[in-house]
Amino acid sequence: MGGLRQVTASFVVPGPSGVAIRSSLKGLTGQDETVLRLVGALLGSLASRDLRARCAAGLDHDGEQWARRKQALTGESSSRWAGSITRSTHEQWALARRGQLAHIQGLQAGIETITHRLAQPVGAKGFKGAPGGYRSRREWSAKSRRLHVLEDRLEQVRADWEAGRVRVVRGGKKQRLRWEAERWFLQFDGESGKRYGNETIRITPSGEVSIKLPAPLAGLANAPHGRYVLACRALFRHRGGQWADRIAVNRAVAYRIHYDVGRNRWYVTACWQNPPVRAVPLQAARAGGLVGVDMNADHLAAWRLDEHGNPVEPRRFDYQLDGTAPHRTAPHSTATHNCGMP
């Protein structure tokens, strides 16, 4: 039979490559918020300037230019902050390039489809998955004009791609406060071997949050070595044990402090990379049978599958999610933990 979709061969999906958890910063004093805003605004302006310099360099950028950019930023912040800003800039530029390429491919696909349909007689039906002609002369004329627009746009985007030009905006401009908050820069990658895995934004096992202030704002420090300690504590409820294990042995943890304008709250996000793990071969995973689970609003429906993927034994685990948070968590955990099948 023609026209049927072919089923791709089964494969084992690799595990997550990283982890990100978040905690709200409750109990910040007015001075804390002032310092966070000042640090974010200063580093954000440096990040915007660095991004502009990177975009201007285009494809001619090299390691020597990177070093000059970092050196210029170091004098206005610190070597660590400068390194974090330049790394973020390179990631933004690379993301913009990937988006630009995807835009080119989308324009090409649209042009090919319209060109094909314009070449068909008006009202012609499609055949074997290929689209037919347009329904009327009016639609044909409109799509003909649309084709010229797309061709002009493709020419412009291709010229930008070949010249290495990208257009990146750090934050939007719909709401002034949100626009400013999105442009703040308060993030730093982790450093293995440094105390608690991060020398610049540090969170201790007890949840104390401190920031190494950039040089122009060192006068705001309330702790030794140019650090500012927030009055609140960060508490990671989700995967908090994993986070604590990492910082206990000084493994790298990256942090980002950000302000949610809609909720009027400050948050800190911690993230780290998982070590690469070799995926189990599909044949080995099937050897002892598998369990297929369907998550529903009030129950888990599970089937034990044999080595060929055939369902051989059903199970159902009911749980009630109404009520308080502790009540919802308890039955959900019980249902999840008891879903192992012989």
C-alpha cells in the first residue's frame, strides 16, 4: 500500500545531559535588591557592549580579538566576570547563527512549495504527497506576489549569513521594567576545585548566597574580599541532595540570579552537567522485559512487556491529587515507588 508512514527502528533514548533547579530568594532586604540591581545593570551593560563587538567582528573573529575583549571587560569588572560575559556572548552569537540558518532553510522550503504550486494548473489536485495547484486565479496571483517577497528576503538573509552578520537583542522592549531585567547579567559558570564549586556566585551548604562584586561596586561589599552576602537563604527542594553532594566536594555548579517582573520575586537557578553515560543497547534492555507506563490524571496505567514488546501483564495504580501539597505528594510517591513489576 502506498502513502503509509514508515515506522523508524526503535532505539534507546540517552539520559539528560544536565540538571537545572531553582529556589526563590525570600527575605531580601532593600539593600540586597539595590545591590543585585546595580550589579546586574553594570554587568548587563558590559555584556551588551561585548555582544555588539562580537557581532561587528562577524566571521573575522579570532582568539586574539577574544583576548582583547576579555581584557577590556576585566578592567571594568573582574577577570572571572569578564570570562563569563564573553562565554555568554559567544553562545548568543552561535545561537543566532543557527537560527539564521534555520530561517534560510525555512525560506527555501516555502519558495520551493510556492514555485511548485504556481507551476500547476489552477484547481489541480495533489498527487502522491505533492501539493496541487491553487484553488483560484486570485489565490494564484496573491501567492505569486508572496513568492517575490520571500525571494527578496532570502537574498538578504543569505547575504547576512555569508558576511557573518547576525542581529541579536538582549531582552525585549514591550515593558520597560521587564526589558531592563532581561538585560541584567547575574550568572556565572561553575569552577571545579573552587570552594563550593563557584568562586563568583557562591552558595554554601546552609544556603548562604554571596556574590563577588565587580571592581566598580566593591564599595558595597559587606563581607571580606569584596563579597556581598544576601540576607536570605537559598533552599533547593528539588534535587537538593544532588546539589549538596556536588558542592560538598567542590564540583562545578553554575548559578543565575534573575528577577521575575510578573511575580515581583528574585530567584536563583543552579545547574550542572551530568557525566556522559553509555546508553544500554536495545537488545540488552529488552532481555528481561520492559514496563510501559501511561500517566493519567488520577492513576498510572502500566503494562509489563515481554522481550518482543508485547503486553503480557497490566497494572493500575490509583492516586488522589486533591487536597494539600503534603497529601498530594504522599500518594503520588507511593504509586510511583510501588510500580516495579516482577
